[in-house]
Amino acid sequence: MDIASGLLHGFAVALQPANVLWCFVGVLLGTIVGIMPGLGPPATIAMLLPLTAQMSPAGAMIMLAGIYYGAKYGGSTTSILLNVPGESASVVTCIDGYQLARKGRAGAALGIAAIASFIAGTFGVVALMLVAPPLARLALAFSSPEYFGLMALGLAMVVLLAGRSLVKALLAMLVGLWIAGIGTDPFGTTSRFTFGRMELLSGIDFVVVAIGVFALGEVLANMEAREEPQALPVPKGLRNLLPTVQDLRDCRFAFVNGSVIGFLIGVLPGAGSTIASFISYGVEKAISRRREAFGTGVIEGVAAPEGANNSETGGALVPLLTLGIPGSGTTAILLAALVLWGFKPGPLFIAENPQLFWGLVASMYIGNVLLLILNLPLVPLFAQVLRAPAYVLYPAIIGLSMVGVYSVSGSVFDLGLLAAFGLLGYVMRKLDYPSAPLILGLVLGGAMERALRQSLMMSEGSLTILVSRPLAAAMLSCALLILLVPLFSRLNAWRLQAMEEEE
Amino acid sequence: MFRPSPDSWSGLALAALGVYIVLQTRGWEYLSQEGPGPAFFPRWYGLAIVVLGAALAVAGAKSASVNWRGAGRALGTWAVLAGSIAVMKFAGFALGFAVLTYFLVAWMYRRPPLQAALVAGGMVAVFYLIFPLALGVSFP
């Protein structure tokens, strides 16, 4: 079946009234799940899985996939309004999104997040449809050394996330690597840095650290002022709440960058949307003419990561549907669902089940349109949250953070960790340490260690394996270049200063 | 002469963390016949933390001081938050969260006790409606 007839066939399936309804239910649930910190798509899909036994496989898959990509839309809402990342992939959105909200541009930030998500999400579906099989074969060429190269490239982005001091950013990133290493050794039974606590054997969940450092750190910093702070400004009128034409113009490249990077990283099993959002933010900052303004509320700083984490969804479905390889927790549950319904995801899946594959692809087009229609009109409503007085808003953020963390782990011990990371976030703010590199180190630490150790096992201890494979060598060279660029610029600045002093 | 600044202190603290990490890794296998052991990766980032922390401690001696005015209020809030989590362990989320909210509204924002109690009660009720009742997410 060629692409055109496949897509027509797919729309015939997806536009059946029952399937449109399931698509709507999926994206609506996904948006709600995305807004709630800690309550992620894997848990929601797992909870709903038994209910899908009574549904047609196409309808069930359309609904579950709707939850998956709908959550990416919703995740930005609390990041922008409250500095609480609704989802791990929305952590980067906090950096500029929350600053925009503080400047009275919450509506524009929410609007651009929805538009970027729509554009990149649609790009992801088109790419899934066009390039699924060849890209899946390319992803198979990625082995541990290439993954190590990718992780090193991701860590090199610390240069772009650094504030005034690169040393502080590097230290924050290294502490993130250490936190990622807490727990049982992934290759054995050795417990590392657990301080004798059973609760730490399974490691520290990313959500606990991200919510503690970003949300509680922010609340504690705001508590310093004796006077009640002014409510964050919310402009009146729908026109003032939505992005301007200039905003859309400023985000032109961010839409492309987020779409392409998100999809390509999504194809790689294990990389995930969080890494995609970090890398696309780094790239956007690197090529921006106003890079020094990033972190102070730049609209592209919202569009790029939000686009990337939505496009990643299309990419992540490529290895799942064409190779039967799940790249994340959510796709693993989707794989389980497919197996439960009697399918065998793999190279023959598309040929054997055109109705399901093309129905899913077509439903994702419809779902993205539904999400845009659902999210844009809600922007003014969401923005009203900022009108709440501080004495209501801050306890609500703390409560939301606690319930979010508890819903992930079910452990009161993690609430203690949340408080500890909240204090860390506050101290980091006071001492001018950037928070994003800590999260970057935490996200990449585990995968990087696994990739490095597997690579060295493959080469029997020889480090040359990391540079002898072309893809790995190229990515490591890029990482090194990114790390060295600030050093060269500083040396050049010193040289010019010395020359001026001599004259 | 070396004059400690906030950056120096934080650099020293991080260098100490790096030393702790490196010392811990001495108890684990670094390299085995199968490949790198559990000490391999942490030892390298531990050493990097020691080097960068020491560099910050030295280079940060001239850094500007930090304005700690208001830190008492922030740390007080944190202490009550930590206390309310301890309360939650025995008395449940609703009571711990209500106490925390009451403290924030009445003490931090100096609102009348009745208003603080109403906000605390209302907040718990709204959370209960959204999470356990509507979403099926249980309270701590």
C-alpha cells in the first residue's frame, strides 16, 4: 500500500465517529494528565489498559496514543504559570516560560507552546508516515558508543544553559550526575551513595528533584519578601493574551529546530523527549542573535523545547511500530497493549496491519488539530491562575508538588527528599548556580554511565571504541567543540584586553 | 590573603562532596574482567567535582557577597514545610497540608486567623475533590 492510499485508508478508519470520540477522550485526558505534576502518561495508560479490552484495537490505540501526545501539550501549562514542570519533558520550558509569565506574557507563552506543539506534532506524524522504515534501520546502527556520544553531546549543552559562571554550571551538572548515580549499580548489586537507606536503593526519581529545585526553590525565594508580592500581570482581552505576529516570526526557526531535533531524537530508543527538549533549547540559544537574553523570558525558549517534545512522539513510534523496540516507559506500555490485543510489533507490522498503522497516523493528524482547538481557547482561562493572591497561590503550588511527587512513588520518604531538593534549589538561587544543568546531569547520568560501561565491555576496556566509530566520533567531536568554544572566546577576550593595555 | 566569600564556601563544600564520592568509590570495584565496575564512572565525576570545586573556592574569593536579607523567612517556611511532612507521616496529608497553609497565610502574609483557617480548609477540600475524588490519585 503506497503512502497516499494508506493515508486515505487511515482517515477512513480514524474518522469513524467512535474513533473520533476516542481520539478526543485520549487528547483531553492527556492534556489533564500533562498539567498534573507527577501524574504521567505511563501511569494513566497502564490504568486504562484493562478497560481497552472491550474496545476495537484501532479505537484503543487511537485513545492511548492521544493520551501520550496530549500530555506533551498539557505539560507546558504549569511550567509556564507556576514554574512547576507538569512533565519531565517540560522542565526546559520553565526557564523562559515562567519568566515570560512574570513579565505579563503568560498567554503568549501558553499560546506559542500550543502552536509549536501543533506544528512539531504534525511534522512528527508526517515524518513517521514517510520515513519510518529507513529511519528505524538507521537507529539500529546506534550501539553503546554512539549512545555515549549522544549523551556527551547532550551534556555539552551545559555551556548553553550556564548563567554567568561556566564553572558553577559544570559543578551543578556534575552534582546532577551524582544524584543520578544514587541507588543500586545498574550492572550489579552494589548500592551506591544510599547512606544505608532502603528507600534510596531504587534511586531518586527525576520528578522529585525537578519539582523540588524548580517549584519549591521558587516558592522559598518568593517568601523572602515581607510584603505580599503583586499578582503576576495578566493582560486583558483575547488579542493581548495570544502570541503576536512578531512572536510567530521570532519562532520561525524554533518551530523547524524543535520539529526536526525532536523527531530524530525520538527515533533513538532510550533518548526520550526530555533530552530532545534540552538539545533543541541549546541549539536555539546557540544560533540566536539574542542568546544572552535566553533565561530572561524569550519566546523561542518556549517554542523550541515544546516543539521538540511533541515531535518526539512521532519519532518514538518509529522503533515501536517498525522494530518492536520501545524507547521509553510510555512506548513500553503501548507495546504491551499491542501484544495484549494479539499483534506482533516488528518489521512486518505495517504490512500485516495497515488498518491499525494508517488509522493511528491519521488519528494523530486529527488529534493534533483537536489539541490546538482545545488548548488555544483555554489560554485565557489558564492565565487567570496568575491572578490568584500569593497566599493562595504558594500553598497551592506546594500542595500540588507534594501530591505530584507522592503519586509517582507512593512514598512519604520522597516528600522528605522533595523538601531537601527545595532547599537545594533555594540555596542554588541565592548563590547564583543555574538549576537547568543539574537537571541535565540527572537526566543523562544513568544512560551515559550505562552507555560508557557497555562500550568498554564491548572493547574489553579500550577507550578507542568511542572514537573509532564514525557516528560516535562525530558526536564526541561536536561535544568537545561546544565545550571549548567559550574557552576560546575567553582567551580571545584576554588577548584583546592585553593588546589594549599595551597600547 | 585568602578571604572566604559565598562562592569560596560553596566551592569548598562541593570539593568536600567530591572527596566523599571518591572515597566511597574506593570500596567498590573499579575494573574487572567483565569491564568497568560500579566505581568507574563516579570516581571520574568525583574527581572533576574536587578540581572544579577547588577552582571555584580559589577564584571565587573576590566574588560579590550574597544578600541574605529575608533568608530567615524563606528558611522558616522551609522548616514548617519539613515539619508538616513529618506530621503527614502520622496524621495524613489533609492535616499536615492544612497546618502548612494556615502558617503561610496567617504568619507569612499576616492575614486574620479566620481567613487563614478558611483558606486552609478550602485548599484541602479542593485538593480532595480534584485528586482522590476526580482523578483517583491518593493523598500521602
